[in-house]
Amino acid sequence: MIRAVVFDLWNTLVFSPAGSPFQRLKELLRPDQAHLSGALVRDGMVQPYPSVGEFLSAWKTPAQLDDAQLQAMARAFLEAGEQAECFPGTPEAVGAVRDLARVALLSNTQTFGLEMLDRLGISGRIRTRILSAEIGALKPEPAAFEAVQRKLGLFPGNLAMVGDSWTDDVLGALEAGWTAIWVNRDAKPRPAHPAEAPVYEVRSLDRVPELIHGLQKGLRCPTCLG
């Protein structure tokens, strides 16, 4: 029985024309700094920095970041938040799901720069937030999904994950024993997976409430529900 629906944030509920700030960090590194890109991004996602300035200051010396890079990196985070928008139908879909189950947010992201959640009305609709920078783990790592289970006090079979990333959201959820709902807006080919795996596919969020309602009634037909 699905008792809680957990949403991914970026590229599931919201998007930004400015693109991912962490991808832009990688692009702003010089060739002699490129080997640090993985560690830089992971640190920014799993450490609870109070501000983008403190995050970048922590890496100024280890990565030998110059002032121009620091300013451009800070601007990347600012622009991503300022330009963020909800996908069409997001507020309505989340509201409809809330009528059926508890809702929560699980995102690979930092704790700073999330003021746009208030501006977009997401904070009021999804009050339970689990961020990678607060729990020290990233999807699809098991610890990220276990943190949600502890926070909500539910068993794996009671949870459904809604997200756009096949690796982070779908595979991570399946490994944790959850139901997975893949938001595949671009109609990408579905990767191979065990036929019995509880994975469902939707083209847009407006199909999610219907899908959750069907799952709660015991329906298990991906082609009928997705």
C-alpha cells in the first residue's frame, strides 16, 4: 500500500533555463583543475554549507580558484535559483497526490539557494524535505532512501519515488524496495529492467495522482497506469 510519495526536485518538479549550477562549476574549471571536479561537486551536494560563498571559499585554496572563477560560480547558483520554474501542472499534481498520500522531497542538492521553493509554492505543498547536503548521502545510494524511511517512519513497500533520473530515482528506489515512477518527458527508450520490478512510466506529472490511486487499489499494470 503506497502511503507516501517522494518527489525528486530538479527536472522533475522544477527546471531552470540557466541549467545545473553544478554542471556549470565543472565547465568553469581550468584543465589543470578538472581532476577535482568530481570531489568539488560531491562536496557541494553532501556537506551542509550555509551559503554558496562559504562553499566556494572552502575550495578556493584546494582548487586554486581565482576571483573570476569564484564570481562566475556564485553567479551560476544565483541564476539557477532566480530562473527556476515549475513544470506545467506541478502544483496541481502535487496537490492531488497530497489528497491520496503523504508527500516528501528527496533531492541531490545543497541547503543554500533554495529560496525559490517558497517563490514557486513548493514549500507550502511539500513540507517534508530530505536534502543530500543534510543527510550526507546522494541518490542512488541506499543511505539516501533509508533516511527518508526513517524520517517518515514507513516501510519500503509503503513508498513511491517520482523522478526523471533512471539511475538516481528509478534504480535507487528499486534497490531500496520502493515503487519507482519514471518521469520520462522526452519519451526516451526505457532501459532494461526485471519484468517484475515495480517501475511505472509517465510523460508528465498530471498522470501521477491517477497512477498512485490505481496502485493503492492494487492495480499493477504499467501500460494501464503509466
